[in-house]
Amino acid sequence: MTRMAAGRTTTQCLFSRQFSGRIDPPRPSRKKWRIGFSVAGFLAAISLGTSVFAADGATIIADYPVPNGHFYSQASGQGVSNGFVVVDDGGILLFEEFRHLGGIATLGYPSSQRFLMDGFTTQATQKELLQWRPETGRAVFVNIFDIMSQRGLDPALAKTRLIPPTADNSADSKLTWPQIVSRHLALLDRNPAIKARYFADANPVANYGLPQGTQDFGGVFVIRCQRATFQQWRIATSFARPGDVTQVNAGDLAKEFGLVPTGAAAPSPADTVLIAPPGDMVRADAATQAAARLAATIARPSLVRIDVSLPDGSGIASGILLDQSGRIITNQHVVADAQAITITFANNVVLPARVVGSDAANDLAVVQVPAESIGSGVKPAAIVGGAKLTPGQLVVGLGFSPYFPVSPAVRLGVYQRTFVDGIAILRSDTYILPGDSGGDADRSGRKRSWCQR
């Protein structure tokens, strides 16, 4: 759980949504903002935050939306800093089908990148191989265990994974399809518990395939199907009690036994993906995402991390380098109770800072570092107004939230201009968490470099 120091947070971000209050787990809410760079058609807006949060104990989010889909780290085997994206891209709607076919509850977490199998785009999840079929515009589950039989893997499966071999199916050649289905389904009568689990699915033949073999291994009874294998346990294990029926992670077996290419089985670093807002999917093609990354790269040298020592602990905030004299703008409440302030620049130079000005009414403060010690690789922010922004335009956000595995994390969102009590407000749905936030406009409609609660 993230511990709030003095109940506040701050961060630099780019057009955003934010959390407020003490939370665990975090939940998103809308937020307002302001400062920015106009880059490649994006407003890379750097804004100030509303609170200071301690990073110690923050629970890092394991999965989150990305443009056209979702990023999952749960099956990476390498922690939250690596994972797999499942997306709709190039006319291949694997994320849409992933959700349509049951999502995590049915398929488990994505566990590979896209790859080609028999000429078809395929992606592994823990329990299935999801394959796109262009002739139908839908995805299907691959007959994983049939392929393993064809590759001569049945003896290894039986010896190392207690999965029975495929039975002799020569009798099928003389039967009609309904008779074939009936003959194979009769194998389920050998274990009523597995039979009940199989038929608990609304479309078991499509999702699991037909039963292909059974075997009693003593501690566990197993029925193998074309796309799934079920086990009823007689002994206690780390994941099952006696009597429990479990489904084998067939997608993981496909990776283990070489059905998934090595390159596709390797996860991607979390810092290679853009974070999208929760809710409706943000769609962005490769060129748009590349432009967003460029905008973030250009904005990054003016973004600073602020660490504050507080009477009841420590906290993380953000600020914007305003000029070459070493002045940095942040929120007044960030530094109001600070006993010490430390600034970390994009070039990793760490310097002490002192407050040189504040405006409590507008929650605005300026801190100063010795300019001669900043070094190279850092530049002041180019502050711009938002008058030329168009609602619906994509915007980019950066921030130091400890909840994301990458800091600062790059976010992509959709800009909207709204009015509250006659005041022009710059808003976006960018995914903001404690450690991030946004800003607003003053009553004259002019854009200022501060954020308001």
C-alpha cells in the first residue's frame, strides 16, 4: 500500500486523469491541466500534481491498458517490468477476441508475443493458443494436444506431466460426425467430476475440443481433449485439494514443448509500451505511437523528480524546470511542510533545493537549485497555451507514479476542452495515479503553469 506523506501527492504529467485520497488498490478519476510542448501534432503537456506520495510499499500495477489493447506482466516470469501485449492491430483483432472468448478467466494471462503457426497469426495465453482466422474474421483455439501427438510428444507428456496419450481413433473413419462426437464424449463417463466441469462450459466442443484419451495415474485421474486437459486430484497439491478438478495450462505446455518460437516466448520490457487510459480503448497506429514517444522524449529533459523529507516521512513529487537559472515550479503544498527538498534531473544530477516563492491560494511554488551544478542534458520547459488544441486530439503524459513499473511512465490519452463555472479547463483521460496529476486555467482564460485541486 502506498503511504501518503501528509496526505498529498504530486507529479509531472501530460494531460491526465488522477486519483485522490488514500487508496489501495488505486482507482482512476478525471483531472485537469496545463503546460506543454507542441511536438509532432501532440501536446506533450507537463503539469503539476496535487499531492506527495511516499514510494515505499507502493503496489506496482501488473497490467494496464495500452493503445489498441492491454499489457499483462503476470505470465512474463520476470516480474512487473516485463510482459506481453495483446492488441488489435493490422486488421487482426486478437484483443477483441481475447475478451470475447472469456478473457483471463477462460484463457489465463497472455504468455507470448504474436507469431505465425501454419501461416496464421497466433498468440499464446496460459491455457490456450489463440489463432486468428482471416476467412471468418474471428479467432479460434488451436488443437494444442493434437499437434503434440503429431510431433511425437505423447510419451514425454505422460512421463513428465501425467497427460495420457491420444487413444486409437481409427474407428472414427467409419462414423458420421454426430457419431464421432458421441463416441468421444462417452470418454467423459469415466469421471463424473471432469464430465461436469467439461459441460459447465456453454460450448465445450468448440472451447476444449473432443476428449481423446483418459488415464488413472493413481494420485490423479486425467482426461485429455484436443485443446484442453482436465485432472481430478485424489491427493493434496500446492494448487488443488483432493477431489478438485483443474485444467492444465495448455498454452504454457505449448511454450515448454516448443510449439511457440523462442523469440515470441520472450516478454517485452514495460518501458517499450505506451500506457492508455482505462475505459474505452484508445486506438493509435504505429506512426501515431512513434510520434507520442518522440513527444515524451522531447519533454523529458525538463521534467524533474522532487523528493521531500516531511515530519512524518518522505514523499515523491514532480516539477518543471522553468529557466536556465535553476528555478523549478511545483505545487505549494508539496513543499509547505518539507524539511528538506532534493531535485533529480533527467541527467541524474541530484541537487538540494530551497523555496524561493509560493502562492498558497493557487497552490503554486517555485524552488531554486544552484544552476551552475545542473550540468548538460537538461533544458527548461517550453510553456505553451492550449488555445489551438482540438478536442479529441491525442496527448502524451509523463509522471513519477510509483504504481507503474517504469518511472517516469509515458501515457497516451485523449484531450477535451471543457468549462467549469465559466473557466476554460484543459482536460484529458490520460491514466494518472498517485504521484501524477494535472492543472487548469485562470479566470481570464489564460494558460498558467500550475495545477489546482
